[in-house]
Amino acid sequence: MKPMTVIITLIAIFSLTACNTMAGFGKDIQQGGEAIERSAQ
């Protein structure tokens, strides 16, 4: 039972990390788009 608990914990940690990474990536893309809009005006 203990190995299963460790595996589930690791999956949860990696899932949370991936969500935070994708959120950060989305913010970076949005900021890049805003910079392009400002330079186009």
C-alpha cells in the first residue's frame, strides 16, 4: 500500500507543477501579445 501512496503523491505534485507552469506560460504569451499591440499602435 505504501508504494501506491508515494506514486499518487508524486502524480499530484507533478500535476500541480504543470498547472503552474502552463499558467505562467499563458501569462508570458499574453504579455508578448500586448507588447506587439502597443508597438503596432
